[in-house]
Amino acid sequence: MYTMQNKTLVVIGGSSGIGLRVAQMAADEGARLIIVGRHQERLDAALDFLTRRGTNVQTYLADAHDHDLLADLFEKLLAFDHLVSMVGDVMGGGFVRSDITVIRHVIESKFFTNVRIGQLAAGKIREGGSMVFTSGTGGRAQDACASYVGNMGINALVEGLAAELAPNIRVNAVSPTWTLTPFWRDVPQRQLDATRQHFEQNIPLRRLASIDELASTYLFLMKNGFVTGQHIAVDGGIMLGA
């Protein structure tokens, strides 16, 4: 297993939730951090939180969906060891009744933005480093059409990049199911409660994942030097009966 000591980790979408916890865990093992986010207040809060813990951290304000800004960001970055992308908007609903504009946006966010991240990161990651993307599980195309397509796209992206970049860079993905995180901060409490109940009833383990259970999987994929081209479902077995 590799160590995170003195490694530089870039987390795109790392100012809150799972991304911030991944960054914190990596820092606890000696990593230097570069946190990228699109909300200045959350970035400032993350910077303050991590700095108070004695972490070596830089932050950059950038919306990864703007591919020109994304290219400018990578132009500024020096070589680094690992990249984690939390990027990907979501939606519910099937193909027939969903707004085509929303479908297009979610696929653009989840798939094409991560393709561009992979292209740009490939020229910056040091030998022996890795990329870890965020896919997803727990739904079918008729329930979350664009999210489903985006997740399948991420899984294909991971396989393709892993083959193209071997043996120097490993590429994997973590596939969580629905988890209660700050990502859902704008959703009404009643809706959150209903969603939580639905998943707790349908996940065979009868509970949701903790943020630590998810974040630790990203760390595993960065540190295990013999895993590449994989997407690991951290979903409590929700797809077993689907």
C-alpha cells in the first residue's frame, strides 16, 4: 500500500461533505491539499477548518462546469499525486416526462465535465499517482435517467482512462448510493425524511452509509497500488434485489 505522507491531493468539490472528509482523512495521513470549489463561503470555511488542524492547504475558486475556467485552473497547478472529483449534478425522473434541458445539463455535469478533468489531470499527475471519480448506484434509468446515464459514463471513463494511462497512473471510481450529506442542504426536510426512509427500507443493510464509510473508500483507492479501472459500490447492497 502507498502512503499519503507528503503527497499532494487535489479535491474538486472538496469544500464540504464527502469531498471535505476525504481531504481531512488524507491530511491526517500527511497529505498536502488543494481544494477546488465553486462557492467562496464554503471554501473559506473549509480553509479555516483545515488550517486550524495544521493542514497544508490551498484553495481555488472555480466552477468545474466552465471548461475554460477548468483549463485555466490546471494551467496554474504544479504537478500533484492524486485527484478526487466529486463533480456531478443529479436529477430524478425518467426519460419521457423529464425536461430535455435538465437531462442534458446533468449528463454534461456528470460525464463530460469529468472527461475534461481526466484529460487535464493526465498531464499533471506524477508517476504512481491516481484519479478517483464519483459514480453512483441505487437507481435505474426510469427513475433517474440522466444520473443513470452519467454514472454509466463515469464507469466507462474510468475503464478507458485506466487503460490509456497505465502503468503510470491508476484511475478508479467510488459509487455511493443516496447518502445524507450537505449536498442536499437545499432540499426540504420533509422530502429528505421521505428519501431517507425509502433507502433505509430498500438497502439490505437497512441503513444509510456514513460519510466516513464513503470517504475511506477514496483513500483506499489512492493508496492501493494494484487497483485500477474499477468502480467500487459502497451502497449496502441496494442493487442486489433490483
